[in-house]
Amino acid sequence: MELLIILSLATRLGQADDWSEIQRRGVLRWGNDAEGGAPYIYHPQGAADQLTGFEVEFAETLCRQLGVKSEFVQFGWANLVPGLQRHDQFEVIIAGLERTPENLTKLAMSRPYFAFGQQLITRADQTNVHRLADLATGAIGVLTGTASFRLATAQPGVSVRPYDDNVNYFRDLELGRLEAVLTDSPIAQVNLAGNSRLRAAGPPFDWGFYAIGVRPGESQLLARLDTAIAVLTSDGTLERIYRKYGLWNDGQLALSTWVASAENSPHPGRVHASALREWRTYLPILLRATVTTIWVTCGGMALAMIWGGILALTRQYAPRGFRWAAVAYIELFRGTPLLLQLYLLYFGLAEQLGWNLSAGLAAVLALGLNYAATEAENYRAGLEAVPRGQTEAALALGLSHRQAVQRVILPQAVRISLPSVTNDFVAMFKDSSLVSVIGLLELTKEYQIRGLDTGDYVGVGVMTAAIYLGLSYAASTAMGLLEGRLR
């Protein structure tokens, strides 16, 4: 314990405050996610090595006002807040971070630099939807960890589909997979421009502010940022930037009249809930997401075992042309990322062929088709492990070659392959976390959401890990019983 205290004190003493370090280095590092897209931050057409967007220009102008250089740091949007707390990659967050009471309990925040509203978007033919209360029982797409997510989850009778980016939920809305999208007004404005298939369902509402995120206790840096933003607001610089991107509106007038109050001032220190103390609240939430993890994994594994067996038999016993086709399939699906295959199945087939797969079906297919390549090799290894004498003895007893494979070779090969299949079953439980990119709320995604909400990544993580461990143990036990039965 004494050693831990000494190390903690040494770390604190060895860290200069952020503003002093920024001055010494002459660079302010700001975190954002380039996947956020227009109008925030994006690669302009024909210039893939450059970044533009109103937040990019704001950050560069802000840094000039502070007398330092601007350095963009790529970081996943959903993990920007915990990334800031690591104290090693960037000093501030400039990424459409909402100045809300929830965020103010996790980090300090500057005065606002942009005003935004919530915008509900539907397809153009849904003329009966004008507000959240008008939605039926369909799903609504939102960005994870935002005010949109909190508003949507508070709406009774609506199924919420969280996404990690600002693009794919618009695609799903156009394809009819969603009933509506709820998002910030800048995102809505860009995606509605020139798109006759979508419409704004009513005017923006529930207005709020974007502000710069800073680590708690960095009072010097926060004061410098507040002063710089106030100057850029009063001298018309922000207006010029926002007009350039078509974002200036009456809501931005609130930037110049904004006054800090007890409700919207940065919290003096980090406060978070203890998920372990409040396990009765968070464990049921995680268990509900576990249901998705279970059915996606079990469906995917069932497909993988059946299709993998067909591939193995084809490669081992079919004519040459079919064997080559099986080998090509195995190498293709084993040699390309599962995430890429998931995107191709869910988005690619819909856009190119009009095959509008549901998120659940696409998830099961992607996992099953990908793991089938591995299962085929597991089964092939089992087939080759059966001594050749078994086949010869079966043929000598008068069985046909097909009967010998079906009744003698295959049962032994399956038993030999089961340990490897069990290992893949356990691995698929973990790989199923990838399906969150197409809006399925599975266990790992729920962990990210609740960890961000509570600030207690350890407590929520312990419960999540325990659930995964339980699933893996149950799968291993079940497959072990099957293996013993076959033995």
C-alpha cells in the first residue's frame, strides 16, 4: 500500500499542469474522430490527406488566438472522455461534445462555442410524423452517448438502435430498417441537403451547446480557453466560420449572451456512480443486452457448424472443381476481416443488389459464414485424423464409400474436432461484439454506454466480464458433455 501511495504521489508531482506543458511544447493537441464526418471534421473531395470542417477551423483559429500550434489527434468518439483522462495523447476534446450536467460530472468544460438543436428525421413518405411522440413501434437510430440517445431512450414504446457514427443510421433509414433518426442539427442539415428521400420531422428542439472538454483541475487551461472563445465570439470570427459551412442561425446568438451558472459550471472534481454498489440497476440492463449476444452467437455458430461441415466434406471427397471452390471460400473468409464481411453483407448487398437484410440476420450470417471457414478446417483435421484402416475395414465389410464416411469416419471426426469447435464457440461470444456497428445493442456495446454514463468503467466492466465468463463456461460445459457422450 505504501508503495502505491508513493508511486501515485510521484506521478502527480512529475506531471506539470496542461497549460504549462502546452506553452513549453508550443502545441495544443485536441482529440476528435475523423469518422464524425461533415460538417464537423472530414476529408474534402480530392484531398484525402487533408482535414476540414467547422470544428477543424475552429480548433486552428482557437490555437492561433492562444499563440500555439494546432495538432489533431485521431481517437474513437465514444472513448474520447476516458482517452482524455489518460493524460498522454491530447489535452482537450473538440468534437461536438455536449455541455450537459452528465458530462460536467466527468470533466471540466469551456464556455460554449456552438449552439445546436435536436432534429428528428424520417423518410419523405412518413408525413404523419412530426415529433418523437408520433413514432410507432419502429426503431429509431441515434449516436451512442449523446443527448439524442438519452432523449430517445426516455420515449416509451420506441426501440432505440445506437450507432458509432453519423452516417450509417441515415442509410438504414433510407432502406426502411429504421422509422426515424434523432440527431444534432448540424448532422441533420448536411444529410438532408439534396436528399429527397428524407425530410425533417418538425423544427429543431431541445437546444444545447458544444463545448471543449478539459481534465478536471486544469483551471489555467480552462481560463485561457474561455477567454479565447469569448474573443472569437465577440469579434465575429465564429460567425464567419459557421457561415462558411452554412451553420449560422439565430441559435448561435446565445453564444454571446451565455453566462456561467451553478448548474452549468464545470464540476470541481470527477464524480461517478458505483455500478457495483448499484448492481440491482445495472446488472438487469447488461443482462437484457446479453440476450442479443446469446441469440446472435448461437445462430451464427449453428450456421458455422453446418456450413463448415459441408465445406469440409466437399474439400475432402468432392470432385476437383468443387474442392477448389471450397478451398477458395475458406481462404477468402478466413483471410479477410469479419468486420469487413459484416459491412458488405449489411450495407453492400442493400446498396448494390437491393437485398435489405435485417441487422439480426446480417449479424448471424456474417458470424456463421466467417466461422464456417474455420470449422471446415477443424472438421478436415478430424477427418484426416481417423486412421485409414477404419475406411478399409468398413469397405471390406461391404459398406459403400458413402456409408463408410457417414457411419464410420464422420462420427469419429466430429468427436476429434469438438475441442477446437468449442474454442471457436467461446471466441464467437466475444467476436459478436462487432455487430454493434450495425446498430444491435449487445453486451459490449451496453458496457460502453453504461461505462460512459457512470464513469465507472471498472465496476461495469467487472459485471460484463462476469457475464462473458458465465457464457463461456456454459458453452464449454455443454460442449464437454456432448464430447463425453460421443466418446
